[in-house]
Amino acid sequence: MSLDNPNLLFDVSGKVALITGASGAFGAVAAQCLSNAGCKVVLAAGNAGALDKVAAACKGPVHRINRRPDGEGACDGLVAEAVEAFGRLDILVVASGMNKVAKIDDMDPATFEAVMDANVTQCWLMSRAATSQMKAQGDGGKIVLMSSARGLLGHPAGYTAYCASKAAVDGITKALGCELGPAGITVNAIAPTVFRSPLTAWMFEETDNARTIRSGFLTRVPKGRLGEPEDLAGPLLFLSSKASDFYTGHILYADGGYTAG
């Protein structure tokens, strides 16, 4: 490709993107980023009200599916409905998932299995469904998974299920990157640390407790601040576009340097 206009490397206009967990923090960023960059987006989530709000913030064509990727049939159905809506599938963003925090002696096996199912099994099933469609189209595709700095690092506050699940997502990313490269399908993951969302809003507050916890955490972050939604949008656009065609099997840490030290 000519470098006369490098901006074309990031052009996703006309592409069809399916986003699971679209009503969540990262899913909402992905929906708005890709839609406003010119994609036709298919937004899937279990919370219909929140899904409507996310869809309203998108500028381009939007198809909403009030469904979670909670099983093989559901995952295959999400891909089929995306193709029915817009004719094909170019980009899959798996932003769905969950976390349950408890020390190991307080966590029951059912809770551990629920986290692994939401973060690992559903991720694998969505990737499987999208892979079949992208291979049938014959011109490649982009799969972007949601990992975490906790896939690399442990945590003392009861994160055994979450850390294990995100380490598994990293493994899926690397294995599928190797497996699907010959088909022109890239598979990469974005792994943030703490970024602004409804669940983490308290860490951004100017209370004594929030300032104390934030100050301690930021001693490990070279950039000296917590993450913002736009810190995830840039990596997502890169991994969804032609700019990342030679990148696959990578875990991209959106963490201000947290995992570097």
C-alpha cells in the first residue's frame, strides 16, 4: 500500500462489526468508536435499556440484538443475525464477560465456573462462530478479544477466577493468531488496567478513601493516571483496521506502563 495517505490504513468505513457485551464499559467504547469511524455495527447485550443508550450514541447503521453469547446456539445465532442484517462479518469484538471477587476459601466452584464460562468459553464460542463466517467469505477478518492486565499479573484481593480467565483469553489469542493467520484472520487482545467505567467510578472520586487507593495504585503506573475510554478506542481502531494486518496473536496492554515495571 502507498504511504501517500497513511490515514487509509485505519479506514474501516463500510465494514461490518459485531460487538458482544455492547452495553458494558469496553463494549460501549467499541460501539461508538467503530460506528463513528464508518462501520455498520451489530450490538449484542443482555441489558436492553443500556443497549438502547449505546446504540443512540452511534452515528452509523446499527442493528441491536438483546442477547448474551451464553451458549453455542446463542453465539452461532449472533453471527447469523449480523450477516442477515448487513450481509457479512468483518470484525468481531468480544467485550462480554464478568468478574466475581472472593478469596479462594470463600469462593464456591459454581462461581469460579461462571466466571470461566463468561470470560473464556463464551469468548471461544464467539471466535469459533465468527471464524466459520470469515473463512466462508474468503477475504480474512479481524477478531479483537478483551483481556486484562490480570491475565499477566496476579492480585491479592480474591481474583483467582478472573486472573485465570484472562490468562486463558491470552492463550486463546495466541493460539488462534497462529491457527488463523493463513486464512487472513488476525486475532489480538486488548488488556487494560483500571479505566473509567461505572464499576470503577469510585476510584476517580476526590474522597479520602479513593485518593488513598488511587495514590497507591498509581505508584505502579508510569503515566501517572488511570485509564480513560479513549485509551481503549485507539488500540481498538488499530486492531480492527488494515493497519494491523501483520499483527496477530498479540496482547496489547492499554495500561500506562503498569505491566512494564
